[in-house]
Amino acid sequence: MSFSEQLSTLFAKYNVIDAFWTNVQLTFWAAIGAFVLGSILALMRISPVPSLRAAGTAYVHLVRNTPLTILMTLAILGVWTQFQLSLSSNFETNFFLYAIIVLAIYHAAFVCEAIRSGVNTVPTGQAEAARAIGLGFMPTARYVIFPQALRGSITPLGNTLIALAKNTTVATVASVAEASGMMKSMIEFNSDLVFMIFFVFAMGFVVIVVPIGLLTTWASRKLAVKR
Amino acid sequence: MSQEALVQVRGVNKHYGALHVLKNINLEVGKGEVIILLGPSGSGKSTLCRTINRLETIDNGEILIDGKVLPAEGKELAKLRADVGMVFQSFNLFAHKTILDNVTLGPRKVRGLSKSEAEAEAMQLLKKVGVDSQANKMPAQLSGGQQQRVAIARALAMKPKVMLFDEPTSALDPEMVNEVLETMVSLAREGMTMIVVTHEMGFARRAADRIVFLADGEIIEQSSPDEFFSNPKSERARDFLGKILNH
Ligand SMILES: Nc1ncnc2c1ncn2[C@@H]1O[C@H](COP(=O)(O)OP(=O)(O)O)[C@@H](O)[C@H]1O
Ligand SMILES: [Mg+2]
């Protein structure tokens, strides 16, 4: 079979685009969740309250050092199977939501550290100046620290987003029909096309990931703070 | 002083680990008074300044601003801090905000002024310190002297009762020192209560009502500038002046 014949055989039998679309959706929703949770964790880790700091630190270390597959398995076999905690009456949607939540929880730890590395680029003197004009912790974070920290965090946040996009394949553990699961079954039934299959999926992820990288590089240049 | 002092520091001690940085400090600053803190490097001048608006905590003793004890935490502290302006050696302007926004942030978010009110007041202050023409620039586009004058305007925008200056001209190129000192002299003439850490002896002579001399975390002596410079009482002050004035 020629290159194009191989391709059309695969695309005729499988809805590759749909599978990748699932990964894109997982990436999108988990990214939002991870960003919100990660920002809260970052706030906790820089807060003046020792117990909040400790809780934030514990979360990051615990979650960051646990393999994602294990978290996903824990969510499905532990939370879902043991407690029957249903997030949707639709079976597929339920697992899809589980996957998003686990991905968000996991990547929030990395988002937190990315933001914190950005916070470290903001001179402490500016935080002191903000406190000295009477701004409390939250207004100081909101108006002075975070706007500058985010600019410094764009590159590590971009890297986290890229990792997230690739890590969506772990959702297959939660029986979500996404690209890597499809790839596995394709290879099972078309072992003669294994290199072609690999090529298709590798390219699929390149198509998702490369724009993220370009975008973050562009954004971090565009938004760099002049000192 | 007959009237109650605006700033009262009573029996304040502070340690950094084993280092006793402030040793039983007692200091009263009257309304409109200009105090210059002098002392060798590491004597605790910055630390004392920073405890007065609680950027540093204290171990014991108390600090009162206009009769109110500085609270330890929270909203009350933020409110009292707004009454104490601070100017830092390194300017510390908000790098992502324009000059105008640097000055209006506090009045808008702490005092609750509208944007237009805050901007009108900010422009007056910027004019007063001579940088109104730079209002829409970013801090990095200004010279050090201009940045420090903006920092002074930013602190004044809160209408503070007292202003703290921690070596405000030490990070400046020599040709910019005077423009900042001039701004401070005119503030002093307007009756602003000021506590200033500086090595500018000319300024100290000219603007100070009282010199407070610190060494090793202790107030060694306090006197009028004339008396301090011509007839220092302590050996340590004589030593310090000898080193500074012979350069
Ligand atoms: N954050 C800190 N942690 C530990 N030691 C400090 C800290 N800040 C200042 N010190 C020490 O406290 C002493 C007084 O410092 P400082 O108040 O900055 O003196 P000055 O402003 O008179 O030069 C110095 O010995 C300094 O090394
Ligand atoms: Mg100092």
C-alpha cells in the first residue's frame, strides 16, 4: 500500500478527528480548572497565613510526586467504584468529567509552581511599597504581584499546558474515548500499519501542541515587563 | 513636648535570630518634626523605619501613630499603614503601571476615590515634585531621580500623617541627589512630619529638627543638628562623624 492508501484506509475505518477533538476538549476544560485551582494554591503559598502556606505546599508536593495514571486510577477505582459518586447520569459524560477533574487537580500543582516562579520575578520591594500605601494582601496580589507574575509565568505555564495536552491520553484509563485509546485499538487490528498509525497520532499531537508553544513564546515576548 | 507625639516608639525590641537589632528603643516624634536617623551601617536604622509601619514585626514594646497602637495584622493595620508614607532606597515603583497609575492606585483602592478624583490629585502631586510631564510613561523610562520623586508623590497621595524615608538618595547618581533632597526640604517646610535615614549631612543640617544617633541597635544620643555636628556627646558619634566628614 502506498502512503496515501494507508492513510485513507485508516481514516475510513476510524474517526480520528473525533478522537483528537476529545483530547482538545479535555485539554481546554482541564486547563481552565488547573489555572483556577493553581492560582488559588499559589495565593495560599505566598499568603501571610502559615497554615494556608503549609496546606498549599503539602498539596503541591503530594500531587506533583504522584504519577498521573495512579491519580486517574484512584479516581475511577476508588472514588467512582467505591463511592458511586456520579457526576452525570450519562456514563460517558461521567467519565469525561472525572478525567477533567483529575487532570485539573494534577496540573494545578504545576500551574501553582509556574505562577510562583513568576511571583519570584517581581521584586519584593514592590510588594512592600504596596503594603506601605495600605493595600492588604489580596489587593497587593491582584493589582501589583499577579499582573507582573503572570507575564513571568507565561513560559512555564505554556510548558504545563503542553504537558497537559499530552497527558490527556491518560484519560484512557478512565475509559474516555480519546486518541491514544483509538491508537491502541487501531494497532491491534492493523498491526501491518503500525508505523503509519504512529505517524498519524504523533502528527495529531504536534498539531495540538506546536501552536501552544508558539503562542506562549509570542505572549511572553509581547508582555515582558521592562525594568 | 506638651502635645502628644504623633509617633511614639515605646520600649521596642527586635531580634533577627540571635542578633538583637533593636534594643529597647524609645522615640517620640512630634507633629511637623523632622527627625534624621544617623548611624553606622548595620546599626538598625532601616529596621527601625520598617517597624514604624510594621513591614517588620517587633518582639515587644509598642508603636503608636497619632495615639493608636499599631495592630499586628489585618484591615486595621492596612488602614494605619496608609497614614504612614514610606519612600525606599530602591524607589519600588510598580513596573507594570504608568507613573499616573502608580500614584492613583492607593487612593483608589484604599481610600476609595473615583478615577477622576484620584487622577486630578495625582497630577497636582506630580506637578509639585516636578514630574507631571512624565505622567503617562512607564517607570523604566524615567531617570532614578524622577522615579524617586514619583515614589514620594505616590506616598503623599495617601495624605499620610508621617513620612518615612530610608536612604532615599543612596541609589541615585550624584547629579540626581539634589533634586530629590530639594523635594524633601520643601515637604519639611510645609510641615510634614518626617523620619529620614540618610548619609547626606548637608541635608541633615539644613532640614533636621533633631538628629537621632543609633549604634548597634541602641539610640546613643539625640540632639539638635547644630549641637550634634559641632559637639557630639558620645565617643561613638564622634567616631562616626570623624569617618563621615573626613571623606
Ligand atoms: N531580614 C533580615 N534578617 C536577618 N538579619 C537582618 C535582616 N535585615 C537586617 N538584618 C541585620 O540587622 C542589622 C541591622 O540592619 P539594618 O536595620 O538594615 O541597618 P542599617 O539600616 O542601619 O544599615 C544588620 O546587622 C543586618 O545585617
Ligand atoms: Mg539601611
